Amino acid sequence: MSRKLDVAEVAGRPYWRQTDAQRILAAWRESGETVSAFARRHGVDPKRLSRWASRLRRSAPAPVHFHRVRVAGDGASRQDWASIEIELRAGQRVRVAPGFGAEDLRRVLAVLDEGTTC
């Protein structure tokens, strides 16, 4: 049986385990407060919260998101049916033709994500 997180109890510890930090950061996010306001209310150093947030963001694998797809209707050629079009957050679109290598696609997406050139 798990008990509710007591932020003050965890915040007072000299060392936080990763699970402690995750739970405190989740409590902060759920509070809707700024880092400073949450830290002040619970007696936590705001820099400590920020460091943990940064550390966990770097170490967390990117979440996998599934999206609805719409199959092109009448008039689409056989080649269109076999290709995939990917729309990125920034609005760019990448159309991947059949046989395009997975590693090549990873490099293309990494370049688009970084905003750099090949």
C-alpha cells in the first residue's frame, strides 16, 4: 500500500533518490505553481528542483507517441499508398518513399530536430 507523498519529509533529506525527485517534481507540476513558489512553500531549494528536472529530462527516453493516420482515398497512386508522410512539431513534413533506410531517416529527422544543416 503506497502512501501519499509528504513533500516536506522528502525535501528535508540531504540526498534524494531518483524516485524521490520524480515524485516531488510531479507534485510541483500538479500544483501549478512556479518553481520558486513551490520551493518556498515546501522549504526546498529551487535550484535543487531545477537541477533534478534538468537531470531527469536528459536521462528520460523520448516518449513514443502514436498518431491517427488517414489513408488517402480515391485517386492515390500505388506509390503514394506505399509512402509515409511525417509531420513534425515545427510544421515540416517529410515524405518517406518505399525502401528508404531507417538509419537515413533517423539522420534526416535528427538534422530537422536540431535545425542544423547536413
